[in-house]
Amino acid sequence: MCSVEWFDAGDKCEFVVDTSTAGCGAPAVTVDGRSKVHLDCQQLPGPTGTTGTSGPGAGSGGSGCYEFSYRPSAVGQYNVSVRYAGDHHVTGSPPFHVSVTGLVSSLLL
């Protein structure tokens, strides 16, 4: 399951990709839209409290869940593409369509 939330332009947008039951592989995420964004990834803690920090494909020891975040600087449409284990798109991607408007909204994918 992938949860996407978005806010006003300039606010932090976050979503989680849960790969805990997906088998071997790592998530690969891209965000395309009206403004360039810097995409951050944090592997969430596993049952023993271990974490992996870096881009997609971080080391072992985590929960299999990855938190992604970015800050769009312009109002408009953004496309978030989520792949797993190479070229396998997650359900609904490519891409998830995100509207950055200035109104608080959320979308559960």
C-alpha cells in the first residue's frame, strides 16, 4: 500500500512504500512535474529497531517500508512513478497523479 499526501506548494509531501511482502528487490521512485524536486528516502525501522538510510535499495535490516519525501515549489500536476525490483510498477503506477493546489488533500493508493 502506498499513501500519498500533498499540501501547498513548498510544503513537504510524504508517502510510504511497503515492500515487506513483495519479495526480493528495492523501490525506485521518480517525481516529475512543474518544478524540480529533491526526493529523499528513509528506510523505516524493522522489528529490532534497525534502520537503513540512503536512497532506494538501502541495506538490509529494515521493515521493508520506505518513506519518501519531496517539496514541490510550484502549483501544478506532478507524476509519481513507483517501481519495484527493476521495471515492475506497483498497482496504479505509472504514474500516480498528484495535484499541488494550495488546499490540503490526501490520496490513498
